[in-house]
Amino acid sequence: MRSTFSVIFYLKKDKVRKDGTSPIMGRITVDGTQAQFSCKLSIEPNLWGVKGGRAVGKSVTARETNRTLDKLRAAITRHYQEIMERDSFVTAEKVRNAFLGLEYRRQTLIKAYDLFLEDYAKKVDCCMKAKSTLYKYNAVYDHLKDFLQSHYHVSDIALKEILPTFITDFEAYLRADCRLSPNTVWLYTFPVRMLLHKAVENGWLMRYPFAGYEIHKEETEKGFLTKEELEQLINAPKMNFKRTFIRDLFLFCAFTGLAYIDLKNLREENIVSNPLDGSVWIHTYRQKTGVETNVRLLDIPLQIMKKYKGLCDDGRVFPVPSYNSCKMILRTVMKKCCIHKHITWHMARHTMATVVCLSNGMPIESVSSVLGHKCISSTQIYAKITNEKLNKEMNILSEKLADISEFVTSETFA
């Protein structure tokens, strides 16, 4: 339903300039709301028609004044129509601010997101940010536009019009309409909250609208291979070259803690030798966080690296296939090794943290450094896993010893 809209011009007779003219003012009315503005024009009171809101007569001054007023009316009407198409509602003040140039186009949610994506893409091109994260932000962008259209029936919304309920409505949309998992919903609300924080920092908003909003990431079990499963993978049955190669790449990550993208980016210059003892190390920076990582190559990854040396002629250590290809082949390999788990490539990194490092007594601070974590709290998740595993094993042991405990009396150890 369209709003009522009108523009009138009037003379401010109580203010007379030295040349005998009075300023012409404008008044915008939208659904009962009003906003005044100066037309930057003045005219002699006897040339102004109060009823028509225009200059009267056929003098040059009257014709030029009316021509300018017609242009002002047309510009104001254009801004009104643009705001009607873009936003959920129109006010006289919004139309006046747009006409006077006080409303910046970037002060809308989608425009702010456009600027953010543009800046982030430049950082990806400079290898400062991960391309996969850009894909995630683009996915949120698409969901956000669909949400605005389905819930507010607009293509964009002014930042100042975003209410505290906006983020809870968006969360409900992601859960109910898009059927996303709780942790994905947590992840997808982050860019919207971040943009509103930036809007406050830039002075586009006076206050952050989601101050009382809370959403928590659910703890999920970090899957990893047990020591026995790792041995099964190492002693895999004979397979063709492609499957063996993917198995070896997974094992390389399981004994170095490299993520898939860091394995793919690994170059010859990242392999360095310690002059003190001749040990071989990986010195690189994680693409995800930019944190420096130094990992000593143990015997198994050393053998794997030597096995495939020379396959690449572009400076890379391994000719790593696409992620989807690696994932599909790896799942076939796991079945061949009788390992029946939902496998992801990142489980190699989890296995490094839990089975290779923490379970063998490596201090958690050292594990955090090897994995390239920004803060030790990220590593403590793996320590919790190993503690839970130990507790379960102790419970099993306690059950097995239950028969023996039956014979223990209060006098046994008196």
C-alpha cells in the first residue's frame, strides 16, 4: 500500500533580506510526517502566490523561479520513489535527507555488505585471506537477501531501521526455512553482527542494535583415528597408485598437523634443515589464521616426502588433487582398511593433536604451537577429548575388575 506524499513550497515572509526578498522554503509530507528544507531561493513577496505555492506573473524572475521549483519537486519525488522501492517504509525526514545528500547509500545493510565483500575479495587476491572464507561470506550474503525479501519484502534495509528483533528473525529463518545446523546458524549470523559493529565504529549508527542478543556455538565431537586405526591405515592392503597416494597424503597430515589447504600450499622452500642436529622441519604460515607453524618431520612423513619427491616441477612438495577428489578417494581407502567412520580430511589434524601428540605426553603449549593455533583454548579442546577417552577406558577397566572387587571385604586391607 503506497503512502501519501506531497511537496509544497511557501514563502518565509517573516524574514526579509536587505534586497527586499524573502526565502522560499519547501515542506515534504509523507503519511502525516513533515520535514522542511530551504530551497536556496528568494523572491519579492509581491511575486509569490500563496495559494499555488509558486511565483505569479510572466516576469523573467517568476519564470526562472518556477522552473527551479519544478526541478526540485521532480528530484524530491525521485528520491521518494527510490526509498519506497528500497526500504520497508518512508518518512518525510528520510526523503529530505536523501534530497539534501545527507543519506549515504552505503548506510544500508546490503550496500555495507557489498563493500565488505569487495574489500575481502581484494585480501583474498593478495593471499591475506582464505578463498573458502569468502565463499562462506557469499553464502551468507545470498541468505540475507532472501531473508529481506521473504520477511520484509524489500531488497535492502537502512541500517538505522534495523531493530533488535532483526537478528533473532534472521536466526529463525536460517533454522526453520534453510534447515541449517545450529553451528552453521551461529556461523552465518556472525557477518551480520560484525557489519553492525563496523557501522557503529564508522559513525553510521549511534548504538549497536543487537546488544542483548546471544547465540552460542555447540560443542561437537572432534573425530580422529585411534592408534589402532592409524596402524590399520599404515598397513593398508595393496592398492593402486591414486589410492595409495591419497592414503600417504592423509598420513603426512596426521603426523604434521597440516590442514588440507596448507598441504596443498606446501613448497620446497618451506622444508628447512636444522643446522644443529640436521633434523628436517616444516616452516610455514597457516592460510586460515596466518599464524607461523614449525613442525619437525618425523620418520613417517619424511619417508612419504622422499617417496614422492620430484612429482612437482613448480616448487610444490606434493601435487595435491582437489579437496572433493581427496575426500572421496580417502573414504574408499578407509573402507579398504576396515575403518568404519565418517571421515573428513581434517580428522588427520585432529589425529595429530590427540593420538600423536597429547597421548604421548607432549605439553599442550607445544601442541598449540605445532598446530598453529592463535590461542591455547583451541588446543584445550583436544586435551578434553583425551581426558574423556581416558575416563571411558578407566570405566571399562573398572567394570572388568568388578568380579575381583566382590571378594574384597572391609577387613582385607585393614
